[in-house]
Amino acid sequence: QGCETLIDRFDFVYCEASFVELYVGQAYAADVIDWLRAREFRLVGVFNLALTRRGACLQADFLFKLSTQR
């Protein structure tokens, strides 16, 4: 959300997000996906998936692409 004033300049967003709480006040992956979807970005790739020792999803890098033409 810190890039709200600049988001209209981007065609792609690449960011890391977590599926579980790693620090207080963080946004979860679902929150990031929803926030970007509301700004017309669609998820096009998931990379570098990190798992816990038990195999649960911990965090990943996400690639979003603007879905509309400017």
C-alpha cells in the first residue's frame, strides 16, 4: 500500500508475501492479491515458494501484470 500514489505507473508488480504471520501487522498473500486485483492487476506467476519443515507454504514471490491497457 506504500506505493498507492505510484501504482498507476506500473505495468508489473513483483513482490514477496507470506501465507502465515511472520511479523506483527503484515499483510498476508491473500491481502496483497486482493489489493492488487482491485487495482486491475492479475496474478501471472508464483516463484521461490518457501516451505516449513513440515511442508506447509510459508511465503513466495508473486508476479502481477496490469490487466487493462492505459
